[in-house]
Amino acid sequence: MSQSAQSLAPVRFDTDAGSKLSALRRTKFVATAALALCVLVFVLAKSFQASYPWLGFVAAFAEAATIGGLADWYAVVALFKRPLGLPIPHTAIIPENKDRIADNLGRFIEVNFLATEPVREKLAEVDFSALVADWLADAERAAGLSRFVVRLVPRTLAAVEQSGLRGFVTSRMLEQIEKVPLAPLAAELLSALTDDRRHQKLFDEFIKVIGRFLNDEQALATMRDKIRE
């Protein structure tokens, strides 16, 4: 990362954090103002309800809105901290239980998303060949991929030649081949070939092919011409 990019990264982070903090403050101000308005409406409606009975409905509405707002405020604050700083039980739920929440969340993801069976089922649902075919059906993408391969293959071969990778791989293959017991493999191969007289059947088929070739005048003429050449 260049020096200019390093200097811009913290500034961007601070800008994002500042904008989010400003939005949070605006939201809190609007919510507090709405709650205060509901309390004010409730007080005024109750004060003039004797003179205007219909204000009872307004007071009931404002009372319900006030109680709902206080309940929402308490529920949200109790998740993250102590309401009004008081040590009320079952508050500051997330800070007090963050380790347990993280363990349970990690276990849930591991069991339901990263376990062998769910991953296998999800992969079985994906038709990778169809995805590749659809992607390559686009002429522009196919041309771009071909150009990339044409540039990549010579460089790859040159890198392999210069790095000595081919010699290393060859030596390793020879070492592994030398460790292979050829005699038992040859014995098993001969056993499989001679079992149930398979070798005789193969020989009969070979004789039939040779017979058909020798009876084909055009093939014999072609072979004579090749021998003369």
C-alpha cells in the first residue's frame, strides 16, 4: 500500500464513524422529542379533559404512546448498557454475555453452515458445469479468457523451465515408480487377462481383424503403395 493510501485510510474510517455518530444523534433527538411531545400532549389533555371530554381519547392515545416509547427505550438501552447507570438486573445484556453469545453464534454457524453434510448438500445443488457453460456462452467473456490463457501459458512454461520444477517433479515420479512392486502387478495383470480365457477371446478378435484386413483389396493396395514409398 502506498503512503498516500495509508494516509487516506484512517481519514475515511473517521469520516464514516463521524457520519454514523451524527445519524445516531439525530435519531436519538427525534425519538426523545417525540416522547416528550407525547408526555406534553398527555398532560394537556388531562388538564382540559373536564372541559372537553373528547380529550380523554387524546389523553389515552398519548398515554399509550408514552408507555410504548418508554418500554422501547428501556428494551434497547438494556441490551447495551445500564439504563440511567442503575445496576438493574437483566440489563447490559450484550456486554455481560458477549463471550457466550459469540460462542453460541460460532457453534451455530459451524453446525448449520460449515458442517460436512450441509456443505455437501449445498454443493450438490450447484450445477458448476452449467454455470461455467453459461459464463463461457458470452462471446466477450470467452474471448477474454482465451486471451488470458494465451498470455499465461508461455509465461508459465518459462517459469517452470527456469525454476527447475520439471526436473524436480520428474525425479520424484521416478522415485515413486521405483518403489512400485512390478512383479505382483504383472502377476495380477496376467491373472486378470487369462481368467475365464479372456486372452483367447482377445486373440480370436485380433485374428478376425487381421482376416478382414487381408481380405480388403483396397487396404492391401494401400499397404503395398506405402511399402514401395
